[in-house]
Amino acid sequence: MLKPGLLRFLAGLFFSLVIGWYVFPYALYEKFEQPIQFSHKVHTGETGGLSCTDCHEIKSDGRFSGIPALEKCASCHSSAIGTSSQEKILVDEYVSKNREIPWLIYAKQPQNVYFSHASHVKLAALECTECHGSHGSSDSLRPFQRNRISGYSRDIWGSTMSRINRASWDGAKMDDCENCHDRRHVANTCLKCHK
Ligand code: HEC
Ligand code: HEC
Ligand code: HEC
Ligand code: HEC
Ligand code: HEC
């Protein structure tokens, strides 16, 4: 038989876990929908036939183009190709008004962090999936979640509160960067990542 004291302790523990694991993250993160439901699958699959570098290129001076500007989309979507409601938003609200699309960047690091795609993709020969998972073949966009206290994207901490058993792309805190650098014998001096 369990003693009443132990029972109360277990009940308390159970409720704190529920609050810590489900209620706290729910309250901590604010959700925002992306401006358009962009489908990587349509563009990189059979229909679009594009490769990642057609839109996300590392320029000859080493700079990463990031998310392509509207100009890129307009080269194919100056008027509607299909009948999708999302494409209609693209054409009516952005292309014809010449307004850039305000994408929310899931992987966005704080201002004080320096990160270069050229070093990681070219020199270290890492795949995009190592840090971004299956985003490049996704069909729809999940809401962007912003931490109400720090203002950072939830993707920095990662999807699980406990941070146990995560995939390589689930979370990009300082420790996560440093752990890979340690494994690959890259020195972790502060001023490498903080300029
Ligand atoms: C037609 C242009 C286009 C192509 C081709 C394309 N992307 Fe994208 N990519 C975008 C746009 C637009 C966004 C912003 C919307 C979003 O988050 O999906 C984006 C966002 C991303 C992001 C999210 C960055 C962040 O943290 O918010 C990743 C990762 C990404 N693309 C990877 C890939 C990979 C890998 C491929 C190749 C398999 C690829 N993309 C091909 C246009 C493209
Ligand atoms: C090389 C040409 C090309 C480029 C560049 C391109 N698209 Fe597309 N896009 C297509 C094609 C082809 C389709 C499929 C049309 C259909 O059958 O509905 C499509 C479909 C779409 C759709 C509707 C289908 C869906 O499920 O999402 C949206 C929204 C869209 N594109 C957004 C964008 C945005 C935003 C960009 C710029 C980052 C972009 N496209 C760049 C060719 C292109
Ligand atoms: C070593 C991890 C890593 C790898 C590998 C990687 N990325 Fe990223 N990516 C990041 C980080 C970290 C950021 C956020 C950078 C920042 O905020 O300064 C980011 C940001 C992005 C963005 C948004 C950039 C912007 O500001 O517009 C896109 C798009 C993207 N990555 C696509 C890719 C693609 C495509 C590949 C493969 C060619 C790739 N990434 C490989 C870690 C990585
Ligand atoms: C999966 C492994 C991996 C992850 C994750 C990773 N890196 Fe790296 N990083 C490398 C490797 C390997 C190099 C060495 C590349 C070379 O010079 O050959 C490197 C080099 C660097 C450099 C020095 C090169 C330069 O551009 O000046 C910086 C800065 C850096 N990483 C920042 C970061 C930050 C910030 C993060 C986390 C957001 C991160 N890295 C995550 C593997 C990784
Ligand atoms: C491999 C890259 C890397 C190295 C090396 C590194 N940092 Fe960081 N640091 C980051 C990243 C990425 C973040 C933001 C994500 C986070 O909060 O964990 C960060 C966040 C921080 C923060 C918190 C700032 C905030 O806004 O939350 C401090 C303080 C900090 N770093 C100090 C240091 C010091 C001191 C060193 C040297 C002993 C160092 N860092 C070395 C990548 C690095």
C-alpha cells in the first residue's frame, strides 16, 4: 500500500509535470501564421523541378542568399499558373503590388550570433537536413512560435521541453553548435560565433 504522504507527493509531481510539459510551453510561446502557405514539395518535386540552390544560393563572395526575394517568385508567378488560393494571395497581394513577402524565419538566431552557411555547407559539407530536417520537402508551413520572454524563435530551444533524445535539427542552442564543433574538432572560441 502507498502511504497517503507519498500519494500526495506523486499527485503533486504529476500536476507539476503536466504544467511544466504542456501548460508552460503553451503559455510561453506566441504563435504567428506565415504570410503564404508555401509548398517546398510543389517546387522541388516533379511539378516545379527546382533544386535548393535555384532559390537558396551561396554567392561567389560567400554570402548566403537566404529566402529568395519576390523577384524570384515573380519570374514564374507574374500571373497565376494554377488555381490555388495561396497562389492568388501571392499574385494579388505581393507580386502585383511589388511588396516583399514578410516570411518568418524559424532558424533565426539572436543578433549577436554569427553563422555562415558557406562554412557549413561548402567547407564542412553538411546536408541541409542535418540542421533543418525535412523542411525542404514540406508541403505546408507550421506556425512560427516566438518565446514571449526572449523574443527568440522556438526552434532555438527545439520542440521538446526536456531536450532529451532530439534529432540533430531539433534545437540550435549554443550547446548544440558547440557539441558538433567538439565532435569535429572545431575550436569553440567565443568570438568565432559572437562578433
Ligand atoms: C522556389 C524557391 C525555393 C526552392 C526551390 C527551395 N526553397 Fe526553401 N524556401 C523558400 C521560401 C519562399 C522559404 C520561406 C518559407 C518557408 O519557410 O518555407 C524557404 C524556406 C526554407 C527554409 C526555412 C528557413 C527557416 O528557418 O525559416 C529551409 C530550411 C529551406 N527553405 C530549405 C530548402 C531546401 C533544403 C530546398 C531544396 C530541397 C529548398 N529549400 C528549395 C523557397 C524555396
Ligand atoms: C521556376 C518557376 C517557379 C518559381 C521561381 C516559383 N514558383 Fe511557385 N509554382 C510554380 C509551379 C509550376 C507551381 C504549380 C502551379 C499549379 O499547378 O498550381 C507553383 C505553385 C505555387 C503556389 C501554389 C501551390 C501550393 O500548393 O503552394 C504558391 C503559393 C507558390 N507557387 C508560391 C511561390 C513563391 C512564394 C515563390 C518564390 C519564393 C515561387 N512560388 C517561385 C513555379 C514556380
Ligand atoms: C550547421 C547547420 C546548418 C546547415 C547545414 C544549414 N543551415 Fe540553414 N540555417 C542555419 C542557421 C543556424 C540559420 C539561422 C542563421 C541566422 O539567423 O543567422 C539558418 C537559416 C537558413 C535560412 C533562412 C536564412 C535567412 O535569413 O533568410 C534558410 C533559407 C536556410 N537556412 C536554408 C538552408 C539550406 C538550403 C541549407 C543546405 C544547402 C542549409 N540551410 C544548411 C543552420 C544550418
Ligand atoms: C553538425 C555540425 C555543426 C553544427 C550543428 C554547427 N556547426 Fe559550425 N562548424 C562546423 C564545422 C565542421 C566547421 C568547420 C568548417 C571548416 O572551416 O572546415 C564549423 C565552423 C563554424 C564557424 C567558423 C567558420 C566561420 O564561418 O568563421 C562558425 C562561426 C560556426 N561554425 C558557427 C556555428 C553556429 C553559430 C552554430 C549553431 C547555430 C553552428 N556553427 C553549428 C560544424 C557545425
Ligand atoms: C559555436 C558557436 C558559439 C560559441 C563558440 C559561443 N557561443 Fe555563445 N551563443 C551561441 C548561440 C547560437 C547562442 C544563442 C542561442 C542560445 O541562447 O543558446 C549563444 C548565446 C550566448 C549567450 C546568451 C545570450 C542571449 O541572448 O541569450 C551568452 C551570454 C553567450 N552566448 C556567451 C558566450 C561566451 C562567453 C562564449 C565563449 C566562452 C560563447 N558564448 C561561445 C553560439 C556560440
